[in-house]
Amino acid sequence: MAKYIAEPYRIKVVEMIKQTTYEERLDYLKNAGYNPFALRSEDVYIDLLTDSGTGAMSDQQWGALMVGDEAYAGSRSYYKLEAMVKKITNYRYFIPAHQGRGAEHVMLPLLMKKDNMVFISNMHFDTTRAHVELAGARAIDCVIDACFDTATYHPFKGNFDLEKLEQIIIEKGPENIAGIIMTVTNNSAGGQPVSMENLRAVSAIADRHNITKIIDGARYAENAYFVKSREQGYQDTDILTISHELFSFADIFLMSAKKDGLVNMGGVIAIKDDTELFKRAQTRVVPYEGFPTYGGMSGRDMEALAVGMFEALDEHYLKHRLDQVRYLGDRLKAAGVPIQFPVGGHAVFVDCKKFAAHIPFDQFPAQSVVNALYLEAGVRAVEIGSFLLGRDPDTHENLESPVEFMRLTIPRRTYTYAHLDVVADAVIAVYQKRDKLVGLTFDYEPPVLRHFTARLRYL
Ligand code: P71
């Protein structure tokens, strides 16, 4: 039996990528302040920084660009996209946004009925947490403990801890909860899925306390495929039907369309049936994103997104997508490299607490592995750990993240299994000389979101 399944597409356009020498990479990385965010993408051979906006569009999507209606108001492309969002969600209202954080910026402050409210999520993604805090609220994560036990199998490591959820609601008081955000899949700890059973239970708890339910569904289609393949009773259900059930458990859907929308830029705000909230969102979108029928997107981009959202429901596409991630995870696991297991939907998360156990958290073990991987083979990954987490705003001490991950994020429909073999070989080579890895410290540390622009040096 083949170790992998073949691509459900053939290649019509190619983009050349460049291999570099070790000496060149050493020079590039030094100039980048040992922070791969500062590398030029043309000096990267295989770019696994993110799956956000980095995928390949189909011929159907490129064709759709040509028929975009760029009218300021009432664009035909808006109505096409609205129809697709309604078809997938069964919600009544839709407003476009330029990307996920634009959708968050419009919606989250509207849910603040008073000061000092809190949002509860399985795990808030970084930008979501930032917008919760900018809205004057606090963000509490409530994922199951199994999520942090990287070595042990659990089919749905993105699940809410239901007991903890009830506890937090009682402790804070339901009137102080601005919303419950279900992040599907749970990006921050591995692209881990949330089960339908768990979403159903969270929804029932929220309803009992009269709390607004939000789906942060950047990767909802990948979550739906995990439900189909891992949850009892869904084996014969199609992805659209599974999606309908998933969306039935929320009142609001926010989406970075740069992921399962299969486009390079775009965002979605959808509201189930609250007409008053829709009107308020329409009012707020105008000054921040744009007129409510474009919300920061060009007409052609709305066309491409309408097609992309349809293509993302295709099971051959989803099966291949998740199989690519599974394949890379299997190769690393077979070589003894510690990873978040099972792998999730969009990336392999390498557990660098174990990989570089001799480097303390405030010398950024995962960042050290990320740099070594770039030097090894020109592969760019991203740190998800204490480097990204930052400092305590009060004490100014470095915060210790519960996880130190190197995320190998797979763009959609972009790389082949041969590329993944290059990645696996390089990670394994770095693992075999892991005791030579050295920690890092700051040459320059910006006050906020430091990981984007910091400059580092080896200790
Ligand atoms: C990812 C990203 C993009 C990213 C963001 C910040 C730093 C580096 C990379 C974005 C998400 C996401 C979820 C679950 C909302 C957003 C924001 N993820 N929710 O994983 O994963 O969407 O980027 O379109 O504004 O690399 P946006």
C-alpha cells in the first residue's frame, strides 16, 4: 500500500523556488537577527511559516477573478458570496471583512454589554485575544488537559473542558460573559479538532446561561472532515451537512477566509438571525472595513472566495490535505521526533520542550530549532511558544508558555509529498544533532508583538 495518496489535482502553473547554500543561509539568517520573520521569502526554499493566505487558487478561482464586479455598492460578487456563505452556514446575514482580525474588530466590541466582561474559548487565537483585550474584556482559555499531553492520542484535543466551562461561568457570573468562542480547529495547540458532541454540549451550556455563542471557524472544513473520520455516526454524512450542524451550535460565525476559504485575502462575518446585531455590525463595518457590500474586499476577491468556499467542501481535497499533514507527522514520529500527536489539520507541531530540553523557556528552545531547520535546508517554520507569548504586563518578566512548539504549517494545494520529504529529512537531521542547539537572547525587543520584529543573538 502506498504511504500516501496522490494529489486530486494536476499542476497548471508553477512558481520557481530557489535552493541556497549553507553559507548563504547563515548570512541571510544573521542579517535577519536570527528571526525568520525578517527573512526575504525568496531566500526560503520551502515556506511553512503559515497556511494563512499562502495556498494555491484553482483555475476556477482564477477564472472567477475576471468576472468580479467592482461596484462600490451592491456588487454582484457580494451577492454571489453571500449566497455561498448562507448555503454553508444556514445563517441569515453576511458581511465581508478584509481578513479574520477585521471581522473580530467589527464584531467583538458589539458583544460588550458593560465593562470588565470576559470571553471564554477552548483556546483564543492570538489576534482574537488581542481584539478581546482591545474591546476591554479578558480572554479565558478552557481546553481539555489532554491537549497539553503531546505524546498521548486523543481524537479531539480541541475540545472544551465542560466542567471547567461551567465553573468559570458560575465564578464570573453569566451576566459577565460576553461570549463563548469555539475555535475550530484549535490552532494554537496543533490545529486540533473539536467534536460535534463537545460543540453540542458547549452550546447547551451557553443556552442555559443565555450566553452568546461564536464560532471562530477559519478551519471549519478541516474540523468537519475530522468529525466525519473520527466521530461515531458521521461516517456517511457529507461535509456540507456536518457543517450545517456545526454552525447550528452558534449565533455568530467569524472567519479568516485565508485558510479554508482557499484565498489569499478575505474574511467573513455571519449572523444566524439577530437582525438588531446585524444592523449594528453593518454600521460598525463602514468606518473600519468599508461599505457593507464589500467590507475591505475587492469584487474579484469575493468571486474567488465564493468558489474557494465551495471547493473546500470537496472530500477528495480535504482527505488529501489532511493526509499530507498526517504523512509529515508519521515520518517525524517514526524517527523519534516528539510531536503533538495525533497531528491536526494544518500543521505538524514539533514539541521543542522535549526536542531541546536543555534550553530554558526564556532562551526560546523552539526558536532555536526553527533557526537550525532554516540553516539545515532553507525550510522556514514558526515558533509558537514563549518567544511569541511575550512578557507579563505588570512584572515585565518573560512569561513561560505551557508549550514550546515549532509549527510546520502546510499551505493548501502548494507543496508535494516530495517537498514534505525534504522537510522531514531536515527536521530529523537537526534532531540527531539536537544537543548542539544553543539558546537565544534579545538584541532588540519591541514592546508589543515582539516575535515579528525582534532581533536575537545566540548565547
Ligand atoms: C496563522 C494565522 C495568521 C497569523 C496571525 C498572526 C501571526 C502569524 C500568523 C490567523 C487566525 C486564526 C484563527 C483561528 C483568527 C485568525 C486571524 N492565523 N482565528 O495561524 O488561525 O485571521 O490572519 O486573517 O486576520 O498563521 P487573519
